[in-house]
Amino acid sequence: MGSDEDTTDGGTGKGSAEQVAAIFRKSKKVIRTPTKDKEKSQEDKMDKILRMLGNLNNEMKEMREEQKEYRQEVRELRKENEKIKRENMELKQKIEEVEKKMDRMEKEKRRNNIIVQGIEMKTQDQNAIKEKLTSFLERALQIKIDIINAKKIKEGMCLVELRNETDKGTVMKNKAKLKEIKEPRVYINDDVSKIEREIQKKIRIRAKEERAEGSRVKIGFQKRMVNEEEWKWDIERQQEKEYEEKEKFYEEIEKVYNGIPKYDVKMIIGDFNAKIGKEEIYKPVIGTHSKHDRTNENGKMLIEFATERNMRIASTYFHHKTIHQGTWISPDGKTVNQIDHLLIEAKHSRCVTDVRSYRGADLDTDHILVKAKIKYRRPPRDQKQKNTRIQYPTEKLKEEKIRKEFQEKINKKLNEDIGKNMEEIWENFETIMREGAQLLTEGKRKIGKSWFDEECKNVIREREKARMKMINNNNIENKRHYEIWKKRAKNVCRKKKRQNIEQQIKEIEDNYMKKQIREFYQGIKIERRRNVSTKQIFCKNKEGQLVGGTDESLKRWVEYFGEVYGIGEEKTLQTEEEESLTTGEGEEPPRKEEIKEIIKRFKNNKAPGENGITAEMLKVGGQNLEENIVKLINKAWD
């Protein structure tokens, strides 16, 4: 009994510990059944999950129904689009048929007509013109002709309508007799359409080139004889070739257009040789204020290009007088067309507030200046202020008076306390130096030498007066007067410009011979700057598409050089041992004499930093300036 009591009461013996461990080893883990509250909460969760699954299932069904509806709408839109395309093709065919019919009617109308050029008519009376032409032609051609009607088209040119084709054939066969008449020189030609006139013009140009090469060439209607070999003009082939050239032109524009970043404002400006009409079907793209009533082929191609890219032809959207709509004047001064246009994306079309032409601007060309007013506010994220480097004319510090004024101005402020910590001292130091440098910019601005002097201005004014006189009254005398002043102005300006360039080259050579190296390089730099192109530079990616923007261009250059030199995307060079940077601990700060010596050794005529402080300013600053620089360096050293 005693031993049993000892083992149970003590609790510290070895036997008791083993017994307790054995008891717990034989025990089992009991899992209690969940209570009713827990079962209910689990059921609620399951119900909630089931409800969510049911809702998701319903939403999926609704989405499937919506997708079916969308697919149906897409099918209907495709059918409608195909219908519009068919209608468009039918409309184009009808327009082509109408144009062909009009051409046939025009040819029928011109069948018995001839153009007589070279006989001056001082009257507009058709009967008087008819009598004079009948008398002249019968006498010159030695034939009998019956003229129904005759009228003056322009100075020295008359349209003659004959009785029938037989009379016309007789006149055309005998017109070679006009060569015997030396004064006045008279020419007889067919009355042809504009397209046929253009064809004849091309044939004449080609014949002139072949004659210059030594060939014998005769010209006929839409044909020419070269060394007894006949060449006929193939209208259909020529039209097909011209159409291919136009297609290629618009493909090039499209390629450049697609290469421009998406969020840029895209505008296309230029001479498209496109007449825009007032057709109802084109109004959403062209507006209602065009100069012309009918759209020509080039105009249709331009409208098609604008429609495909959701653009607007802004040049025909604004109401103006007829004289402010034309952009091109024909050589005879009689025809004025609107063929130069401005296209802009529809989403930015409201930015264009006005487009019109200005006849008064003398550009020495047959095109008229077109001016567009555009109001556009750049997004705030793009409005980043660039740090511009300030440059002061420090060569003025060589003058004793200016140097003393500069020293007095900065020393007056440097004598005051300019700050306690390093940042404050540096900011105040910069401000004082800039205020002192303002002395260098005072006085008259130096005007650069220009070749465009008073003589050039006067001759340009006279040319402009002659041009306006010709526009208001386009006769032969005014036209000849304008051509004289045009040639004179061109010669004077060219002469002055050449003299100016020769003078500048001579100055550069003199500076080189006199060993004035700085002035020599400045002269070269100015000449190079004049010839630098300021246009935007684009790159081409691997697919041959244009890439714009600084970031995209830089990425492309990195990619290109990586391919050329076999450099991977990331390559780093590591030295075997990294050098530890010295902190300057334990070293004494530089003495005033050392800093003064360093300032003296600064090289002149070196480009300053963004604050514009140059070595010349520091050199002439004086003792106070040196002490403040020492103070600033000591603050930084500490």
C-alpha cells in the first residue's frame, strides 16, 4: 500500500509519468456532431450559392439571346451594305452612260465646227464676224464655203459653224494654203472637246521632242507620223494608265496616313486637280458651298478617299464670294477652278472655322493662296514646358564700362545674406547672376544681314501691281506688262541672293586666313543651319510601315541596331571589382586660392547650362563672387 501511495501522491516519479503517457496514447480523438445552428448556416450558404448559380445561368441565357440579336443585326447590316454597294455600282454605271451620252452629243454638236485663230476681231457682232471670215477664207483657201454662224471666243480666236461636213472637209483639206500668207499668221483647227484638246497637246509635246532628236514628224487628229510610221493615240489605254497612276497616288497617301499616330489631328492639304460639285449624295462629305456644280473624275476619287476614312473636305464647307473660292487660274486668265483642297478627320472638323483663297497674295504661280483658320486646343497632358537654354552676349563683358556695371550690380546683392542652407544659397546665386546678365541684353537688337533690301521690295511691289492689274483686266498688254515685271523681279532677287552668299563665303574665308577660329566656325554653323530640313522624320518598321513619334522611332532604332550588331535586349557589362566611391570624409575642403585658380582656368566661349551662367561671368565677378562660391562649396562639402 505504501508503495502505491508514493507513486500516486508524488506525481513526480518516473513511473507516474509513463502511466499518464500510456493512458493518453490509448485515447481516441472524438469528433462531435454539429449543432443545429451550424447545420442551418451551412444550408443557407448552399441556398445562396444555388441562387447565384441560377442567376448566372439566367444571365448567360440573356447574353446568348443578345448575341443572337447582334448577329442578326450584323447580318442585316451586311445585306444593307451589299445593297448600297450594288446601288453605288449601278449609279456609277448610269453616270458613266450619261457622260458618254453627253460626250456623243457634244461631238455631234461640234461635228461641223472649226476654230480659226490669228484674225483679230474688234467687234462682237456675229454678222460682221461672219462676213469678215467668209471673205478671208474664200480668198485664202480659194474655195466656196457656207458659214451658218461665227462668234468670237477670245482675243484672236473665233468659233465657226459650217453648213455640213462636206464644207468642213473641204476647208481642212485646203488649210495648208494658209502657210503662203505670212501676215497675219492664221491657223484652222477642229473644234474638239477638252479631253481631245489635252490629247492633241500631249501629241504636240511628244512630236516636239522627236523633232529635236532628228525625226520627221507630222501631226494629225489623235495620231502622228514619225519617219513615215503612223502612231495612233489609244484613248482607252491612256485612260487606264492615268487611272492606275491616280490609284498609286492615293495608295501612297493612304500609306503615309495610316502611319501617323492614332490620336494626332490628321489633315491632308494639296492640289488634287479635283473639282467638287454640289451633288446631293456627296453633301455629308463636301458640304454645300463648292464653286462647281458637277464633280469631275478626280473629285470623285477624292470624295471616295475621304468617305472611306471618315474625313471631310473642309474647303467646300464655307460660304464665300465666287472670287474667293477659286484656287487656280488658267494661262489665258479666263478659267478659274477650285482644285486645291483641305481634308480633315470628321471628329476634328469643327476645329476648322474658315477656308478661303486670297487673290492678292503674289506667289509667282498659277495657283492662288488658300488660307484656313483652325482653332485647336492641345490636351493638357501634351502641354509640357520645355527647358530653354538662356544665352547672353558675354562678349560685351570685354567692354570696361559694361564689365564695371555688371560687377557693381552683382556685388551689391552678394554683400547681403543670400541664404543659410545650400539650396537657398544656390537659388539666390543663380537669380543674382541672371539679373546681372540682363545688362548684356540691353540696347538695340542686332539685325542680321539680309539680301532682301529696298531694291527687292520695290521690284516686288511693282510686280504685285502689274499682277492685280492683269487680274482685273486680262488683256494682252497687261499680261505682257506683268511678264516683264515678273522676270525683272526674279532676276533682281536672284542677283541679290547670290551676292549675299558670295559675301558670306568671303567673310568665312577671311576669318580662316586671319586665324579667327571662333568667327570661322560660327559662320559655317549659320550656313549649315539654313540648309537643315525642319520636316518631321519618320522611320519604317519591319513591315515597311511608317512609324511616327519619338518613343516609337527610338524603339525602332534600338531594334535595328540590335539586329545589325547582334546585341540582345539586355546586356550589361560588369567589372571584376566594383570601385567604391569616396565620400570625401577626412579630407579638407578646397581653399579659396584653389577655387580662384580653377575659375581662372575656365575656357571662354563654352556653352552654358540651362541657367545661362557662363565662365566669362564668373571670371569678371570679383572678390565677393569668389567668396560666395567658396561658401557654397563648403556647404556642399559639409
